[in-house]
Amino acid sequence: MRIAVDARVLALKEVRGIGLYLGELLAAWPDPDDVFLLFTPRPIPGDRLVSGAILSSVRVPEPKGWRVRVYDWWSLPRAARRAAPDILWGPANQAIPLTGIPQAVTIHDTLLQERVRHETLLDAFFHRAVSPAWARRYARRVICVSRFAASRVTEVIGCGPDRIRVIENGATLPARSFATRQDAREHARAKGLADKPYVLALGAESPWKNSIGALEAFARVSQAMPAMEFVLAGVQPSAQGELGSLRDALHLTDRLRIHGFLDRLSLTALYQGAEIFVYPSLFEGFGLPPLEAMALSTPVAASNAASIPEVVGDAAELTDASDPAALAASILRVLGDENRARELAAAGKRNIERFTWERSAREHRQLFEECIAQ
């Protein structure tokens, strides 16, 4: 099978959610004879080109005029026609206007339609009108990573349930972890990431990630547990100023550390060394970070919104994370009860067994075969 892929997410400076999704599926791909044609306007770093199949990077020039999406409606379709693959896959929420080649698209969530504040009216029109129309018109199959995402795609994008397949993500296991939690904490301390026992969350500038709510909850926890430290990692530079100001206003200046994008081993150390991982997001199509924490036996407190309860099951302390008081109470319940923390850590290890990239890759390949045969 020759599979053309819109692989722009693998060429970004930082590989986050969707880039991790694509990279993990390529690495777990079940058929070594399949060929992936990775269309991208920029080179993909070699350490991201790992697969059980054959990978071929195809440079597709990115012309001027990105505001009118020339790459989407001209460059990619033109490259796909020339390559004549068996199927074209858009792994990052985007189908393209192309007929004659079977097309599948993964729509992870409907954030661009429901939550994102677009910079221009043209951007808003593209994401709220054009992109959904392309998915309805050109995608034979739509992959969603959760039942919640599938329900939103049906309602917001307008794709019928008969075209949608739910294929859950896998749990990303660390390539390297530490022998003990104390070893992880020592690594974090040596890197200047944390010092005292700490609560960990991942931060972001997007309002639905609820970083402000997490800080407000941390302030309440700090009053009850003065010796506890707090770490917010993965924060974009554009958001660090605002979150730093809020930290000072909440009197957390000496208690909360804010870090930007971290290398994989440093993030693993923070996950593994944390007393608890907090996931306060209010809108997710799936949500990989809680599974990453569970893989390292760290108890999780999480939002009860969107797809998150689907993913964490009974292995997390769920709460209404839009209420900082409720979020703080859930954190304190775990921090104040060693038995509960151990129960959640054990439940988390069982929960991640539901999610493997090998299973996900097999189901993707099966769907591609069905798409081609249709």
C-alpha cells in the first residue's frame, strides 16, 4: 500500500500532540512493505523518521499566499496527483480538495471550529466553513480518537456517523525512565526543574487548557500544604509573562516554577518524580498527558470535561476543573491520602493497557484498506 501523508506536523520545531500521534503510528506500523510518502514543505528531522514501514520524504514547495491556503488547495493536491498513491491521509484535522484518490482524514477535535479565536476573518471562514466542507466533500472516512470527538465532528463538521470510525490513540511509554521516583527527582533537581516535593501540570496559552485555573487551584493547595512546590511545564514563551504575573499575584513566586518546552528525559523525570499530575483541560479530543503520567505510576487528578473521562476511566480523581476550589480539593484528596494515591497509581498502570499504538496502527491500516476498496 502506498500512503501519501500531509506530514507538516513532523517538520515543526516542537512536536506536540498531533505530531506525536503521527510519529507513534509510523513507528508502530504493522506492514513493512507499505510505503509512506511524507509530504512536507520543510525537512523532517531524521530522528522523527522511524517506522516499521518504508518512509519517503517528499518536499512540496510552499508558495507565497499562505493566508489564502495555497498549500492546501493547490500544492498538496498537485503533489498527490503526481505521486498517485493508493490513499491520501490527512492526520492533522485537514482534508484537501482532491478527487480521484481515496482520502481519509483524522479529526482530533473541533477546537478550530468551536474554541479558537482566529486572528482574521479569513482564517475564521476557512476553519469554520471551508475546512468542514472539504471534510464532508472529499474524505471517504473520518477517523476520530474518542467517542466525544466523534460526537462533535458529527454535530459541528457535519460528517455522518457512517463515515466516522473511532480509533483511540495509544499510550506513549517513555523510551527511558528512572529506577526510582527519587532518582527522577534528583534528575529534576540537577536540571533546575524542581526542588521540593511538587505537583506537576502542563501549561499552555490556550484558554481551554485552563492554566490560569490550575494556578488558582495551586494557590489554594499551597495554603493547606506550605511545603509543597508546583511545576508548570511546556509553557509557550508567549504565555510565560502572563502566567508569571499571575503567579506573583497569587503569592506563589517562590513556590511555582514555570518551564518552557522540555526534552523528553526531563519531562519524564518531572512526570515520574511528581506527587501528583494535574490535567485541568476543559476541551480535549483525547488527551495523552494523563496516560504518560500513569505509565510512570504517578497518580492523576483530571478534569471531568470532554473526552477526558473516556481516556482516564476510573484511574484518576475527576472533578470540575473550571472551579479552582473543586480542583484544589481533588488534589488535596490525593495528596492527603497515601492509600488513595497508591490506588490511583495502580489503576493508572492497568488503564494504559487499554491503549497501544500497535493496536491503533492496525486499525488505521484496516480502515485505509476499506477506504481504498470502497
